Amino acid sequence: MFQLTEEEFAALRLQFATLKTGRGQHRKYLPYVFTELDAIMAATLLNSPRATELSVYVVRAFVELRGMLSSNRELAGKVNTLERKVSVHERNIAELVDSMAQLRPPRQLRLSALSGF
């Protein structure tokens, strides 16, 4: 068991979208939390059917959390790769537009178009 830092607690409050009003608004102390292994050890020490049920629930929650983190890392890597590709394509398109602008002759005003004035 360990105590959260101010930054961790702030991130946790943002993640769960807790309200600023009501209970828990003014905390005197930062909350204590368990790691996955600590939660299993506590459930083992309690040695009751309910503790066993909760330890299985905690383990499943941690497994799901690990899966989500892994998935998010993969997604972040793919987004990063895509951003690099788009950046390269944007530069290439800008160079192409500049090259086309240099090849095109400058526009000249036609006197016939101005004759109506």
C-alpha cells in the first residue's frame, strides 16, 4: 500500500470526472492505494469467500487495465507513424505546389477584359 502524490490524485480525479462539490472536495490526506499484488495478499490474509471473490475481481481488473495500456501504446505508435507520414506528405505537396508555381507564367491582364469599363 502506498500514498498517492498530489499529481497522481489530480489525474485520478480527472480520469473519473469527480465533482468538486460535496464529499471529498477538501481532503486532509491523500488516499492510499494498493498494487495488484497487495490486493491479492490482503484477500489471501482475510481468507473468506467474499475476499476470494474480490481478489479474483481485482486480478481481472488489473488484467483488463494492462490490456488497455498495451492497446493504447500500440495505437499511440500507429498515430505517431501516421503523423510522421502526413508531415512528409505535406512537405512534398508544398514543394510540388512551389515547383508548379515557378513553371506557370505570370498572369497578364487582358485589355479586352477591361474594355467594358
